[in-house]
Amino acid sequence: MIKSPIKLAAVATFLTAPFFLVSPPVIAAGGGGGGGGGGGGDPYGSSYSGPASSSPQQRDRKTTRRTKKPTKQSAFDDPAFREAYRTAYATIYERNDYLAAIDQLHALKHDDQPNVANLIGYSYRKLGDFREAQLWYERALKADPNHVLTWNYYGLWQIEQGNREQAQYHLTRIAAICGTGCDEYRSLAAALEKPPGTGLVY
């Protein structure tokens, strides 16, 4: 009679032991893999370290990202906005009338749209108002940290201010966004190769 409960306890322990030995590594592998995958190649620099990409939370995050990104450009869905933006663009690059362009860009009522904020910054820079230009470049990058043309123009601003190390940082940001073959990278790299004090034509 005494041996029977001991045998039953031994058998029960033996049968449940494999479950405990197998279970923790499965849980650890799932959690560890998700943390590395979630924070790893996130182009948005997110510190998110949630589940692996196959989980619903990760899919929701990606879906949210896809739906958020177009809202930054949604003003361009409006034909009237597009036409007014083109007019301001031509005022800057064809007529070099930067004061008029600033008024035209403000009239769009989308100062936080990165393309608009960047061109306002560019116009102030061309007028020699470097402090105001900096504020608008930073506003554009706040709206879209991957706005490559702002990184380019702001990098040129840095060179004009004598901040070549900072301009080099901007160049590395551009490379991370669009590579070393894009126009924005090539033009900033060319400006950095010029001797300090050389007037920029950009």
C-alpha cells in the first residue's frame, strides 16, 4: 500500500517534468525574437520592441504607419492646393522672388506639411534670414523625419553657417533614407567637398 502512492507520485512527476523542461524555451524564443525583430530595421527609428512581425500587434502598427504616412501629403490630393503649391514653387525656382513665395506658401494654410515648411525655410535661407530658415527646416523634419530634401537643404544651411560636421551628419541621414546615389546626397556631398567659405549656389 505504501509503495503504490510513491509509485504514483514518481510517475506523475516523470510525466509532468517534460512539460516544464520544454515550455520555458518556447516562451523565451518567442519573446526574444519579437523584441529583436520589432526594434531592429524599423525605418522610422521606433523604439518599439513588441511581438514578432507575424503578431496582430505588429501588423496593426504597420497598417497604422501606412495610413499615417499619406496624411502628411494629403494636401496634394486637393487640385487647388497642388496648383497653388506649383505657383509658389515656380516663384522660388524660376523667379527667385522669395518674399512673394513665403506669402504664397503661408496662404496654403498647411505650414506643417513638410514640403511647404521646407520651401519656407529655403526661401528664408536665400533671403539671408538663417535663424528663421533653421526654424522652418526643423519644423519640416518634425512633420517628417525622413523628408530627404529638408535634410539636404538644412545640410547646405549648416555648411553656410560653418557647421561642416553637422552637415556631414545630415549627409549620413540622407544616405540612410535614399542611399548615396540620390540627387540630395550627391548635391550635399559636392557642397561638402568645396573649400570652406565657398559660396553655395543651391
